[in-house]
Amino acid sequence: MTDLGAGTIYTETVVYSPPEAYVNDVPYQLAIVELAGGRRVTGRVIFEKAGERAQIGDRVEFAEFRNNVPFFKKQL
Amino acid sequence: MRPVAVAGIGKTAFGAFPDRDLRSLAVEAGQKALENGHANASQVEAFYLGNFAGPSFTGQNHLAPYIASAMGITGVPATRFEAACASSGSAFFHAVSAVGAGLYDVVLVAGVEKMTSQSTPKVTEILAGAGDLCGEVRAGATFPALFAMIARRHMYQYGTTREQLASVAVKNHQNGAKNPLAHMRKVITMEQALAGKMIAEPLTVYDCSLISDGAAAVLIMPLDRVGDFTDKPVRVLAVAQTSDNVALDEKDDITTFRAVKTSAEKAYKLAGVKAADIGFAEVHDCFTIAEIIAIEDLGFVPKGEGGPYSLAGGTCLHGERPVNASGGLKSKGHPVGATGVGQICDVVEQIRGQAGERQVKRNSLGLAQNLGGSGATSVVTILGAA
């Protein structure tokens, strides 16, 4: 699958009250990421340590697709 | 288009009613509207129903004739409209358009939702169906999460604060406590609102509207016939519906709802009024941030000033421009398919001077704004004394 490359967090939230399908994932960070060229995608942001967060303006890079959902990690 | 008026209104209480089914709620509201408009079922020439997800919540489909026939309305068109949380606003728009065009005279419009028979995660999943299932929803977006992301961006761009968001909830609960039909008739403090259980950062449970059962209905007809039915008619000065992208990540600027702006512009133009002329409004506060954005998009305050204006009390019952005197979706409740018509009932009550403890002073011109999803449908209605 395509590598989405790097992007910037346009907006984000951390979800505590999930839909039925994701009850085992909470809390999880959901974000709209603006990719190079301006296209925005909605995906998850993942961290190595629990409790870490990305904020608006943070740079992230594409990690992988899981079930067609793009997962990003914070750029160091 | 010939002028259209509301002759009658009917609402059930909003709340959690384990022993009530969808149809009985809709029938109660419809019959109350007929009674209030001094009409009987045999005079109804068409039935318009707003309902978001009756088939998912209850399994029942083919809802419009199912409900209409239980009220004794048969042999006429009975149709369901679905536009997420703007379902009954959309039904109202299409009904007024049909009466205005001369297709029918006496039309009943109802909205209903029966939500509380499902668990919260299941309700969350059904509601998420109003978003983009192939994108944002698959990634784990819920409606609170979508509005949380809108709130975060609004806070980032305009400096909107948690206290400003919470002030919307505190105000709407103050109003809802005075509404005998409201779901949660409870005053809350700023401290409680800020300390609520986190749903999706930065929104707590107090920033979110309620999961409710309920129904509402209005009887409409041409203005030149309404005098035969009631001495308390209210004129529909304008109703406009517009649309936008469903997915949040497809919108250029998520701190504004383009559909609300375009439907409001159309409605103001049709009614021949300006935002400043509107005395009071019922707006779609599915989340506290949605009310702040609504008062900006409707032109009541400049962009970015919705938060400070709310915290300063401008939208309070006796403030400069009362917003959600009914308690709004936050306290009155949000049976999604009933909300749009419910707002119209509340505006009509105010114009008739029948809102009791919730009565606003500048009541001759009121507006209702009904939002579907994260802004893909908007219906704006302007009502005035006939």
C-alpha cells in the first residue's frame, strides 16, 4: 500500500467513549493529518509510551495501514 | 411560492421511555399537532416524516405510512426523510416547499427517534453512520470525536476556551430546567461542567447532547387558510436547506459550517430580514462547540467571538439574543429525528407567547437551525407572527 509520507496534525482528539467496534482500543488518539500537497486524511496517532499525545501543528510520519486506516507516529 | 403558516404544534416529552415504542411517540406528537391546529386526520393531504435511524434503532422500516395510518391518515402520500440529525428539518423544508408550490393545503410534518433501547456503544455506532464510514468512522471517529476535533481547531484558531464551551452547557441546563418536556431538567454549575467525564478531548459528557426518545409535529397550510383553523397562526417567513461534504477531512475549514452559512443567507434573503433582526433562536447544540459555531455562522456575532459572547451571557434567556431558551439539545434532549421539528415547535411557542417561564421578550421573529452530521445538511427556518 501507498506510503502517505509525512504530514502535520490539522486537528486531533483522544477518544474515551468508542463505537462498539473499538471498545478495546480506548483511549486512542484520532487526528486529521494534512499531507504534503494539502490533502487531509483521518487516522490514528500511535506512540511508544502510553499517555503521549500529538498536538495541532506537530509533524507526524506515516507508519502503516491497519484495516485501511492510516496510522501515524510523531516525528522525532 | 404562496405564503405558508404553522397552524398547530405537538411535542412529546423528550427522555428515556422504556415502555414507549417509536410509533406511539410519533402518533402522540402528531395527534397533539392536529388538535392544536383544530384539524382532523381526514383533512391531512400529505404526511412528511423526519427520522434518522428508526430501522437501525428499532428494526422497523417503512415508517411514514406505519405512523400515518395509526393516526388515521391513509390514502395520501406518506414519506420518510433522512438527513442525519437534520431529518425532520429536511422533512419540514420539503413540506413547506410543497404547500408553498400549491401541491397540498393541509400537511402534517413529524419527527421521531427512539434511541434508548440500545446500549451507548451501539447508539454511538449507529450515529456514526451519519459520517463517512470508509474514512473517518473506520479510523475510530464518533460524533463526539468529530466535534471534539472541530472544538480543538476552533480553540487553536480563535482562542476559544473550555470555560466558554462549558458556559453553553450551563446556560442550556438553566433553560431546560424550566421546560416541563425536557429530558434533563437539572441545573449544572460551571465546576460540574468542567469536571465531567471525558468523552473525547476536550469534550466532557456535559458538552454532549443527550440520547433521547421523543417526537414532535407541526401542522402547516397556506397562510390564507390558516385563519379557519386557529387564531394563533405563525408564519413561515423562510426555510432553506443546503448541503456540504459529509467527511470532516474534506472540508477546507472545520471551524465553520459552510452549509449553515449558505442556508442562513438564503433564509435571510427569502424572509427579507438580517441576522440582527432575529430576536431569538433555537440552534443545533448537539455539542457545546456547535452552538458557538452556530451563532457565528448565523451572523449573530463575528467569526471567533461565539465563545466570549456565550461566556458573557449574550445568549442567556434574558440576554441580548436568547439562544436555546428551550434548553436546547443539551438539556431538552436530542431524539435526532425529532429535533428539527421540535425546534420549530419551540420557536412557535415563543412567538405565540406561550413559553411560560422560558418566554423571551423580543419574540416576534425567531430562527431555528437544524444541522445534520458534522455539517453536511443544514436547514434554517425563520418564523414570525402572522
